[in-house]
Amino acid sequence: MPNRRAPNTTPIHLLPPAISLRKMASSLLLLLLLLLLLLSPAEADNIPSPTIFASVCGTNKTPDPQGFDVHFVDAMEQVFQNITKSGFATSVSGPGSNLTVYGLGQCFSYLSSVNCQLCYAQSRVKLPRCLPATSARIYLDGCFLEYSGRDASLDSVDSADTFHCGNSTFPSGSTAANVTAQLVGNLTGTAYRNKSYYEVGSAFVSQRLTVYAMAQCWLSLNSSGCRDCLEKGRESLVSKCLPASSSDSMAMNAGCFVRYSTEPFYMPVDGSTGGSSSHVWIWLVAVLCSVVTLLALIATAIFWRWRRSSDSEDDGFLEVVRSISNSHLSFKYEDLIQATGNFSENNKLGQGGYGSVYKGILLDGREIAVKRLFFNTRQWIDQFFNEVTLISQVQHKNLVKLLGCSVEGPESLLVYEYLRNTSLDHYLFDVAKKSALNWERRFEIILGMAEGLAYLHSASVVRIIHRDIKASNVLLDDRFRAKISDFGLARYFGEDQTHLSTGLAGTFGYMAPEYIVHGQLTEKADIYSYGVVVLEIITGKKNQNSISTSSEGHSLMHQIWQHHKSDSLIKLLDSDLKGKCTPEEALNIFHVGLLCVQASPTLRPPMWKVVEMLTSRSPDLPVPTQPPFINIKGAESSSRSESSDASYLLSSSMKSLDSGQTSVNHLSVSVFQGR
């Protein structure tokens, strides 16, 4: 098919794939869980990130970076909604305007849905570095993500296409190069005929050498476009990389990806693939038969490597284990197993981003909540101990109390106080239950949350940023008093830093705009999330599904802002509260919520000031500026007419992975800053 004009691009930055012993171990992660205890924190921090093969930033810049950011975030969010379901997604935000953003994401077919999600999350964090460029693309080890100011979904090849040849070479006189060229030719000649535009296969060269290859087009292409793209990819590899390169070599085009390697890169942990090669199953059987040997060899190698480089860290690590084991924080693993009925499903209270929570009853009759942590590639042992040692020092009536932990059994467990009324969302968004939340209780919950966050931000021993404030993370005791929970896994940032630049973690719909777009985390992100929950409490509506339940396709933020401008906010008061409070009381809560969700973080009041506003109930409150919002139906926006500070308009229509009770990013992280 004819090619479209390619965007101007800056030089392409290639990062060769990291092939190491640790990566080999991580591919067997579910079987090698205990090996994480042997990894240094620095090593563990690198495990989850898929390798970036190439990134391209366009040279054209948008004339309106703030407006473009709005549609970039919305387009990426739409991609997320679909890519985790089917492995492919396209999107458009702001069609018909001069700030339109198109998105395209494609996971390679050998990835599981979970790994697809992780790969997308990594690419989504890295891609905003190209802003305010109007186009960019990134190729990772497992997925592709692109945004553009024009619809590039039908582009098969363009001038930004590139390739990368590995550094290793085939043995002298080997026929492997010819075998590899034939394998790549067979796959590229077949993939465009498949419905999935995907093919993998392997070729046996010798007892010590097998070559693996894959070819995949984006599902937005037609078959002829896929064929053209794959043919260009094949030509690049055969003429540029062969016969010399034997290690990872790849062609990265606008509409496809072609790769060959002497490593079985497309073999996921569960052994399933998207291709038809019988060598996949041979390799899987070999892995399963050799797993005991691999466990011993890898454990020994990593141990000695780590031992040589981290003797001092080892001493400190073991010292922390000993100190916790000998302290009042330590629970016996066997006692917690018995208390929870061996983690019976009947005792399961819920599942968060990084652990399942179970009710337990100790031998002395105390009721507890036990969090069974998922120690996967996104978590690190040192963070577990940070939470135990630091959060245990944080005591406040509006924070869930951490009673201790278990560190001596085969898995790590956190023990919290048990709260009988579970979480706020179980009442607030349940028609049959929310009548239990009368006006007095809702006001006390709003005030209690504010007092708890004010303590975390400015009154505790260490400064703590929660990062995942939402209704499901606000627990209620037997008197319906709010207690903030799910502090996640902690890490520090220096006292002299004004913010922390970090990967996204939290729940869409509650995440602050500056954090989503630029990854800049301060306590203002918590204040934004708090404001969203306040507005949910006063309206009885859930922010995340407000667009789909609105006949006009307007988000909850948009509805509230429209009524605020027309002095009709009282119409949005939850019907269960009408007649139970004065209009002045309700409007005061609306006003405080709007102040907290302003687009500009500098305009959001600190939490101690929010507490003052709620308790004094002064009518002289600052005038709020427009909150960030965007509507999927029509993608309307008028932020610039209100205030230059309202620079980010974000969608909050993301659905959680677990019926709205879990974070879409699988991770809730607290951030600690020592004073």
C-alpha cells in the first residue's frame, strides 16, 4: 500500500536488550519467588522494566502544550482501556480540533494479558518524555506505543523506520546465517496472511544453537500494508545484520516488528505462545525438566554475585530481619495461618494492588486483618521492611493501625487492626447500604480523612505521601469513623527535594493531572485525590463511571463545575441527604472539594488548611478555578476560558481491574521523606 508522509523525527536512541543471569531467573519468577530475598534492592528495582529497544520523538512542537497534554492523557487512557483486553487499541481525543491526539498500542501476541499490562505501563511512563512533540513512538521488549497529531494507524513504513543488529556473531563457517535468513523469510511471508498478523518459529542449527524469530504487524493495517512492512523488515535484517549478527537483531517499522535471536525471547513463563512452532513445546519441556537444576545454579550464582558486591547490605538486611523478629511487631507465621483458616476464601475481605486481605481471629480472641503480599516483579523486600518499621511509628486516630508482620515464614504478611464496617465504597455506592451514611457520618468521614492526611503530610515523624486515596482505601470502624488504609510499600526522597519524579501508581480518576502527565509527585497529589472523594461523598456518585452514567456524557467533575458556575450545586446533593442538612452546610463541602481538585497544584490548599475550612465553616473561602476533566463523548473542554492555571483536563472514566476496588496499576505506594 502507498506510504503516508512520515513525521520529522529526531535521531533514534537504541538501547540493546539486557541479557543477564538475573533476567533468566526472572523468567522463572513464580517458581523462584524466594530468590528475591537474595537480590540487592538495586537489582530488584530493575527487574520489572521491559527493555526499551528504540524511541522516536518528533521534532514538530505543539503550539499549545497544555491543551495537547489534555488530549495526550485522554488518548493514552483510552488505549489502556482496550489494550489489556485484546492486546491492541487505537484512540483519538479532541477530533476536529488543532490539538487532536491519536494513540495506538500493540502488545506482541506472545505476551500474557498481565505482561501486556506491565509493558504498556512502562511505555506509558516513558512516552511523555517526548512532549511537547506532536508525535512519538516507543518499541519495548513486548509492546509498541505511539501518539501523533494525525491518524498514523494505517502507516506501514516511513522514514523513521530503523533496525538494530546484535553484537554477537555466528561461529565462523556456520550455516546459521542462511538458516536464520530462511526462518525470517518464512515468518514474514506467512504472518500477513494470519488473522493476528503474527508468527513465531525456531530453526535448529546444531545441538548448541537454535535460532528463534517472530514477525508481527499492528492490527490497524490491512494485509497488503502488513506485507509491505514485513518485507522491509526482512530486507533490513538480511542485508544489514546477517551474516554477522547472531544475538538479538530487530527491525522496527511504523507498522510492524521483526526480530530474531539465539534466545527464546517469545517464550512466556506459562509456556504458551502465539505461534505454531513445535520447538516452543520442546523448549518448555526442557525447562520444566531442568527447573530443579536451574534453581540450584541460578540461586548459587546470584547468591555469590550478590555476596561479593553487597556484604554490607547483607549484614544490614539480616539485622532488620532479626530486629523485627525480636520485636513486638513480629507474629508467628503458623499463628496467622491458623487465624485465617489457611487463608480461606470465606475469610477474604478484599484484594488490593499488591496483596489480598483476610480476616483472622487470634487465639486470644483478637480480630485482625492479614495482608498476604504479592511478591512479584514490582515489589522489593527493602520496601516491605520500610513499611513495617516506619508505618508502625505513625499513630493517628484516622489511620489504620499496623499491628505487625510475619517475616519468618515462606511469605511475608502484614497484620492490621480489623474494622468491621469495611470500606467507604461498600456503603457510598450501594443503593441499599448508603442510607447508613447520614449527614453527620459523611461530614465526620470527610473531616477524619482530612485530619489523617494533614498528620501524614505535616505532623508525623516522616513526611508520607499516600498516592492512592480513594473510597475503597478509606475504612470505617464500628462507629463509621474514617481510617485511611493501604499505605503500600514505602521509599524515601531527600528532604531538599520539592517533588519525586516516579512511575505512575494509583487509580485513574483519582490521580492528579501533574502526576499523570509528568510523574511529579508531591502531597498536592493526595489533596487532589481527597477532593475527588469529598465530591463523591457529597453527591453519592462514583467519579470513575460518571461519564457512562451521564446522559450527556459528562464526567462528575464537569457536572459539578457546570452547576457551580450556574449557582445550582445543591441540585447535585445526594438525594439521601436532602432535608438532612442545610444548603449552607452542603455548599461548604462542595466548595472545599472544588478547591482541592483545582488543576493547578499550587492553588490547592494544604490539608491543615482544609481541616480549618471544615471546622470553622467560614463563608469566606477562596474562589475555586476549574478542575481537570474531559468527556469521552465529544471530548469537550473549555479550560483556557476559565484560567490559565487549569492546564490539564483529564478523563476519569477508567474502570478498575476488580470491580472498582483495586488500583489499575497493581501498586499502591507511599512515599516517605525524612525531616
